[in-house]
Amino acid sequence: MFSWTDPRRCRTQGIAAYYAPAAAEIYRAESAVSASERQLQAAMERARVDEEALEKARGRWWRSKTSREKSASAYGEVSARRTDAKAALEKARTLFAEVDRECEKARAELDESERETAAAKEALAFAEQAASAHADIIRAAKVEVDRLTKQAEKAMSSLKFPQL
């Protein structure tokens, strides 16, 4: 460095004084360029980050679209199966109601048949009792007929008919 009394220093100061406004302009321009470059780098970094986010969002959108299409397809299939199952359920309910009516009708017929069977059994028991009583009467009548026949035969054998 130059001392304060060195003439070169004065000359340097003069030159500096002469070029100072231009140097200041250059410094400001370089500072502005540096700031602009930093802003450009920051903007480029934000653009890169935003581009990555955009790619991620596109991927997510595509996956969600594909997932939605699969879900819509699965829903369509399940909905069709549900409709078929509901129709089958209604058919089964109708069939059940019909079979239930037939079962109740058969049950009523069975009850009627059981009542008729009980009445017939009672009539059979009465008829068997009456037949048993008739059998006793018939047996007694046969015994009486046999006895009377024997008596008549004895009486006839004791009678002598003229010989012709």
C-alpha cells in the first residue's frame, strides 16, 4: 500500500475518483446480475420442484383414474350380481310363499284326514263291538238251532209215518 504522502497514491485516488461512478455502476450491475442469477437459480429450483410435484400429481391422478375405473368396473359387476341375487331372492320368496301355502293346505288335509281316521277308528271299534255282539248272538242262535234241530229230529224219529 501507498503511504499518504506517496504521489502514486494521489494518482490512484484520482483515478479512483474518476472511475468511481463507473465502478459503482459496474458493481451495481454485477450485484444485480448476481442477484438475478440467484433469483434465476431459485426460480429454476422452484420450477424443478414444481415439475417433480407435477409429475407426482400426474402419477397420482393416473393411479386414481385407473383405480376409479377398476372400482367402477367392480361396482358394475357387483351391482349386476346384486340385482341377480335380489331377483333370485324375490323368486325364492315367491316360491317359499307358494310352498308355504301348499304346506298349510297339506297340513289342513292331514288334520282333516286325522279327524276322519279317528272317526273311522271309532266307527270301527263300534262296528267291531257290534259284530262281536252279533257273533255272540249268532253263536247262541246256532246253539239254539242245533238244540232245536236235535229235538225236532228226535221228535220226527219217534213219529212213525205210514209206509206207502
